[in-house]
Amino acid sequence: MPNEFRFLVFSESEAANALAAFAPKAGKKLPIGSIKGVEVKIDKEPPTAALVIAPDEGGTKNFEFSAGEVTAALIGWCINHK
């Protein structure tokens, strides 16, 4: 019996924007600043991701998201960007 697989591939920018938009729903208050990127952490199961922000006051801050939160953020991004 044939199987069909589909993959959605997100750019780092799309993933970062999805996490930033989802952050308030996850109870994460992001500082005013610029998004530097996303760090995917695969050293534990399930994998997690961190949104890296450079606040206007300097330095960088990482905001951790669980696998479920990443999934919800990406699904939300898909819904909002048909």
C-alpha cells in the first residue's frame, strides 16, 4: 500500500516570527528589541527551541519553548499566513 508524506519547511525567520507571535499566549513577555534567531536544542527528548532576542538595552535573552509550544506556534503561523 502506498504511503504519502508531506513536510512543511520553515525558514529561521518564519519560525522566529511564529514563536514571537505565540509568546504572549505562552505567558512569555518579550522585551522590546530585535529578534536574532531561533536555536533548536536536540540534546534532549523531546527537542525544544529558544527564541533569541537582543533587547534594546543590550545583550541577548533566550526564551525557551517546549516542543508542544513550537508546534502550536507554527500551526498558528500557518493559519495566519495562508
